[in-house]
Amino acid sequence: MEIENEIKKIFFNVFTNLNDKNFDWNAKQEDYSNWDSFAHLELMTSTETKFNIKISPEDSLSIRTALDLSKLVQSRI
């Protein structure tokens, strides 16, 4: 559960319009009007820093939802 909470915090920091009421683990990148390349980079670097992991460019490109990111982190720690 700790990983999920930290992933949510990262999403809330990058997408300031998100909160517990409107957060959806399965919302896709295209569902976010402001999920552009900069936001994607911020998600990846924040996750790498928080969990002390490296996310390859290939893995980064496969991240389309918060759930995808959570699963990736769980597989690395």
C-alpha cells in the first residue's frame, strides 16, 4: 500500500488538479489534458528519485496509467 500512496502523491504533485476524489488508477495518458512530454518526464524522474530506481526509456514509454507506473515500481523493489 505504501507504493500506491507514494505514486498517488507523485501524480498529485505533477497534476495539481487531481485529488483523492477524482484520481483514477486506470485513467490513460490521453485522459489528462496536461499529460505532455514534460509531465511524463516529471513523473518518471520523481518516481526514480522517490524509490531510488532507474526507469529505462523503453519502460518509460510503456507507462500510460498510474497503475502501470505502480506495477513497474513494484517489479523493481
